[in-house]
Amino acid sequence: MDPRLHLLFSRRSVRRFTAEPVNHQEIEALLQAGMAAPSASNVRPWHLVTVTNRSTLAALAEAHPNGKMTAHAAVAIVVCGDPVASPRYWVQDCSAVTENILLAATALGLGSVWLGCHPNTDREVAIRAALGIPEQIGVLSLIAIGRPAEHPSARTQYDEARDHRERW
Ligand SMILES: Cc1cc2nc3c(=O)[nH]c(=O)nc-3n(C[C@H](O)[C@H](O)[C@H](O)COP(=O)(O)O)c2cc1C
């Protein structure tokens, strides 16, 4: 692992959080990082819904079948996309936003986990209902963020068998 890429390798899914809050500047930094993502034709079809209210976090935890940790997170960011703005690429664009937020959280010493939503319609419907998101807006991911109560090791998952040089 190249030490210059340590930040990237140390991004791991964190599913247990302490009760310590995340401050306003940190949330601002996460949103800045998310919206720095690349997007097709720079359309930026994303909308980010940030939640710190404890009962709304609990509602999000209920809305996602694998999202129980969201109830104990300090903040959740729901990455949404507008399929009208970018019919072909909103999913990729919003995935780039999600990864940027995970990397920024790592850089700030926060723990985070990507909880997949789209194309699971049931998850999208439940999260839209919890947050008042318009029906035509896609819900790409729910990111639970907080101070980490577990510290998975940095690692690469480099796999020679999937590394094809010059030709497959
Ligand atoms: C599209 C997507 C959906 C995911 N959904 C979930 C999920 O519903 N619940 C969860 O605990 N982790 C979820 N994850 C996190 C993966 O389980 C995790 O990234 C993977 O096991 C590799 O571990 P790492 O993130 O620590 O490198 C998701 C990740 C991606 C990219």
C-alpha cells in the first residue's frame, strides 16, 4: 500500500458509534466534500438531506432493513438524485458524492457506513416518507456518520485475478 494513499485505504465501514456529537463545521466539511464530486457534464443532479434530530435518525433506522446503526449515529446524510436533471448518470454521480463523503469522514476522524437504497424501491419509499423527499427524486444512499466506537484496519483488497493488463 502506497503510504500516500493511506486515507483511501483507511476508509472502512464503521457501524458502531460513541454518543459524542459531530459539530457544525464537520458537517459543513462533509457536505463541501460531497458536492466536490465529479458528475457527467457537471450537471450535479444531487440533493443532500442532513439529519441530526434523534427521532428522525430513529425513523431512518426503521426505514432501512440494514440500517439499525443509524439510530445511534450523530448524523445521517441521505444522498438523493434528480433523474430529470440527469436521466443517464444520476446514479453514478450520486455514488461519487457518497464516496467523497466517506473519504472526508475518514479524514476528519469520523466513522461512516454507506447504506444502499436505490434501486430498492421499498427503501426509497420509506426514506422519502420519513424526510418529505419528493416522489420523483431518487434516494441513492443513506450514510450513517459518527465518532467511531470501532476501528477496522486500513487495507487494500487488491486482487491479482481481477487485474487485466493491456487486454482481459
Ligand atoms: C452500494 C453499497 C451498499 C451498501 N449497503 C450496506 C448496507 O445496507 N448495510 C451495511 O452495513 N453496509 C453496506 N455497505 C457497506 C459494505 O458492506 C462495505 O463497504 C463492504 O463490506 C466493504 O467493507 P469496507 O467498507 O469496510 O471496506 C454498502 C456498500 C455499498 C457500496
